[in-house]
Amino acid sequence: MELEERVAELERRMAALEGAERRAPAVSEADFWALEGLKAQLARIGDEAEGGGGVLFTGAVGLPTHERYEWQFGALTEQLLEDDWSAAADSFAALGNPVRLRLLREIVGGRRTAAELAELEGLGTTGQIYHHLRQLTAAGWLHTTGRGRYEVPGARVVPLLVALTAARP
């Protein structure tokens, strides 16, 4: 193909792209495979017919550290509404601080030692960093692996990402 033909083809394709109407892709029933699976589970236990329902969280995650986690959790609506919600306050409070969220992000990303975290700008003094690490550990978002090393427990990686997803505007 000659240069003029290639340029003309590119111009035609650009014009088509610029004139294309931008719209959200259509959502089909197949896009709700997890929801359909939950509804089938609820029907099997007889909860859907009673109007109770439930929630399901699931994820398959690969981290920059090459760790992989697969996780799912489901709960019935009735159980969730009867639970003592104040029991979740410490866990939510631990996530309610920008420095703690940054610490979690850095730890998930591979910075695992207090020394590595202390080298980062904007996290405060070493004492402040340890204070935040203790708060996250007490709430179950972190655990120590010895000698100043921290990690997000495997069973908390996907829930952490679910909480962050739920908090998105």
C-alpha cells in the first residue's frame, strides 16, 4: 500500500472514530454471572423465596509481589441486619486514615519492612508510622511476620480491595 493510500485510510478511520457516538456498553444477563449464581444458591436454601436475599463478594487477585489470592464470602441479608454493626467500627476506623491507607497500599505493593515504609515521604515520623501500623494490626488489616516486617493477611487482601471498591464515588 502506498503512503497516500495509507494516509487516506488513517484519515477515514480517524473520522469514523471522531464521529462515533460514545455510549456505555450494553449490559447483558451474562454480565451478572456472580449475581445469578448467588440467586441460585439462595433459591436452593429457600431464602430468595422469603425475600431475604444476600450479598456475595469475590475476587481473584494478583499483586505486584507475584502473590495470588482467591477469596469469596457470602452472607444472608437477615444475618447482616441482625449483626451488631458497632463491632465493625474499629476495622472501618483503621481504614479511615489516609496515612494508613497509604501504608496498606505500600505493603500490598511489596514494601514490607518498617524501615522501607519510613523512607517514604509524607507518612510522618517513625513513631507515627509505628502507631499507624499498630492500629492496622489491631484491626486485623495487617500482621507482623517478625523483625519489623508486615503483610496484609491473605484472607484480608480481597476484602480490602472490596472495601476500596465500595468506597469509590
